[in-house]
Amino acid sequence: MSAAALVALPAGAQDVAITNAKLVIGDGSAPIEDGTVVVRGGKVVAAGRGVAVPAGIERVDAGGHYVTPGIVAAFSRVGLVEVDAVTGTNDRSATRSRFSAGLDIAPALNPMGSPIAVNRAAGVTRAIVAPGSSSNLFAGQGAVVDLGDDNDMVTKPRALQFVAFGEDGSAKAGGSRAATFLLFREQLLAARSYARNPATLAEWSNDSLIQRADAEALVRVINGTTPLFVRVDRAADILNVLKLKGEFPALKLVLVGATEGWLVARDIAAARVPVLVSPLTDLPGSFEQLGATQSNAGRLKAAGVEVSVGVFDDDDAHKMGYTTQYAGNLVGLSKLPGASGLTWDQAFASISSVPAKAVGMDGAIGSLRAGRAGDIVIWDNDPLELGSRPTMVWIDGKRQSLVTRQDRLRDRYLTPTEGALPKAYDR
């Protein structure tokens, strides 16, 4: 099945043409003045200058404002967390489960949680959602989701496997990086043996090196069906992770964090491994981040690495809208002597088509190329400028509400009136 086929046609999808736009395709090309994008059946059919508008479909005049694809959050826990400090609303980690790689976050996702609307109102239409951790080295299988106002948010389940190396991985593996890499190899080799002969893992117990569900999930990692997102920061650890492709050549690695990635940027580029970075990780929060710098993303990009920008390590369930600010910071950084950032076109692609490509879905989401999902945002100003906000959002061609729970609470209590008892909250 193609990536595009994974994006199902939603109920209520509209046929719409957005005209008079400063049109951003999202693929790294420059904005197009007086552009038009046409959506039919929930998908983009044409976008550019001089595009003909079919007769009989709704027209929306963008008034010369920026029109872009929806933001693709490169790494998030949206839908898994409502209130971080309340255990009953936090499903990001399963640290007491005997399963690890086989864990699938899809059943835990809550499309009715308040963070969905908050992030949608910030222009985020899709997110790559990863688990936090498990009782073992591998954390489990993440998903690509949409933030539409409906009850079906999963675009692609089991879209990635997540594992942490470095200090976090060492803690899971027994206390050292040597143990981390050994455990990683042993579990992949066990999964390979299982693929060749399932009887090799006939006995299931809590003491087994790997459980059947975990082995089945790791087989898809070994054969390259499922991308492996690896959280790693230290330059030396990054080099050792890249070497794993020599032992398991079909691995589709994606580096997450890569705080010291700029120190080994040529090696990452040579391995053709994409990187997801958080630009504000510019000071060392640990010994494995001693090389932290705001110029990390720019230097990686200059070396030929595909760079996505995300908000992980910074309230990645509730505030994915920071993504546009972070990308804008990199544009500003490119203008400072001695610093390295991104051009405007590169920065916007780093929060749209590039993360979609990292998870193997650039043929379905992340840009306004024909055939992609009709995820479109009209902005009141430059989307990478602090303070800019969406005025209209479509997901899969369906116009979305931008009203959040916070808006309703504000309106309710803006002019309080005296009463016997507060009314029950009406959603």
C-alpha cells in the first residue's frame, strides 16, 4: 500500500480553491505570489501560480496572506498525555510492562484530549508520535496522527520504532554504553532468529530476552519496513549508531536529538540518515550534550543532512506550535556573523515535508504537491514570525474549528455574573 493510500478520505471533506495566496508548497521552494491551491476529495489536485479553478467549487480569497501546508510535528507525545503530573492521563511510557518493542501506542491515543485542539489552532495538522520508554531498551511503536476534529486520529499506526541510546539507554541496559549496544544487537539477532524459525522463541516468560510481540516488531525494523528512531546526542554515540547499518544494512535510521551532530555531520550525511533536532538545545543539559550549539541544525544542513525541527524536550504534547518559532529562530540565526541557520524556504520545509519524508510519508502529507492530503493553513502573517496565527485550517480537506477549551473558558469567565451555583461546563 502506498503512503498516500494511508490517508483516508474523511467525512465532510470539502472541494475548495484558495486563491490570491502567498503560496508555500513546503518542499523547500520559494513562496509563490498570487498562488492558488485546489483541493478535491480531501486531497490537493493542483497548487501554483495560474492554476485554473474548477467551476462550482468553493473559493476562499486568502487576501495575499501566507497559505502553507499544515505543520508536521517531527516528534511528539500529543494524544498520549493530558496532564503530565496526573498518572491516569499520561500514557507515554510503560515502564512496568514485560513488553517493549511490541508496544503499540495507537490504542492509547485520545483524539478528544484538549491538547489536540490547542495544537491544531497553532497550525499543526499532523504529528509523529513516539512512546516515551518501556521497561527495556526499545520503547515501542509510534504512529503518525492527524489533529482533525473527529474521533479517528491515526493516519498510520506502527509507523516507527523508538529506542534511546546514550545515558537513557545505558540506564535501561545495565549502566553502560557497552551494555546498551550489546543488548541492542542481541535483541535484533533474537528477532532475526525468530523470523527464520519462530520455534526458537517457543517459551515465553518474564525472563525471556525478548517476547514474541517484541520480536515481531523488531523483524519489521531489521528488514527496513519500520523506521528506527534513535534518541542519541553524543557525537561518539552517533558514530556507533551509524555503524549499526553495517551489521543490519536494511535499517532505516532516523536520529532524534543529535545535539552534537554537527561534530560528525559529514558522517551522518554520508550514511544518508535524517536528523530531528530541537534548535533550542543550545546549552549542555548533560555530559553527552557538551557540544550543544544553536548552529547545530545549520551546520548539519550545510553538510547535506536532511534536518527536521521539533519541540521534543519542551512540552512536546501541548506546545507543538512552538515549532514555527523554532524554525523562525533558525532563519534569524542565519543572518548572524559566525552562526549557521537555515534559509526561510529550508526552515519551513524542516517543519513540513522533511519530517514527513523521515517517516516515509512525504508522498502523502507535508506539502501542497498534487496527491497530498488537503492539510492547509492560512496565516495572518509570516508563519515563522513570533505572534503569527492561523486564520483558517483544513485537514484532509475538511475545514477545522480553531476554538479551544481555553477560548471557551476565557469567554465564560470574561464577564462573570452572580449566580447560585456555577453552571456545569458545556463543551
